[in-house]
Amino acid sequence: MYDLRSETDDQNLVDEVAKDWKESSLTEQQKAICYFAEKLTLYPGKIELNDISKIKKFGYSDKDISEIVQIVSYFNYINRVADGLGLAPESFINKLGYKKNLEQ
């Protein structure tokens, strides 16, 4: 599984982000991406050059922004495909994305 847990050894951060990324200890630079990703997900038609300018102020290049848009868009796409087909989430994963203890 490639996700935030693959990027950090800080399990507390992973838990914070899963609970409420806006109140987590992510850096302001990281939160800028999250705000952009949230807007792209919820209101894709409302993305403006100003939104891109905001994240550029945090040091992201045009290439970085292109990758951010492509990753966010891919996950939105694949989740909508799964939802549209009525696929249920994997039964071995809990709400925070951890593998359930199947021995219980």
C-alpha cells in the first residue's frame, strides 16, 4: 500500500491527517496542497489561476502542480469508478486505512 504511511515513520501524523488534516501538524506548505486538492475534488470547475498562484508561493513548480493535479484527479476518478460500480471498500481495511486484525 502506497500512502502517507509510506512517506513517514510518524504514525501520530498519519492518525492526525486521517482524523482532520486541517488541524494536523502538517506544515503550511503541505496544507496548501491539501486545500488545493480539496477544492479540486469538491469544486473542480472553480479552480482559477489564483489557486495555482497560492501554491506556487509555497515553492511548488509548474511540474509539481501538474503532478499534484494528476494524482488528485486520478484518485477522484478511481474512487468514482468504484462508487459507480457499487464496489464496497475492502473488508480488511478499517476507516483509518489500517488492516483489521483478522484473527479477532
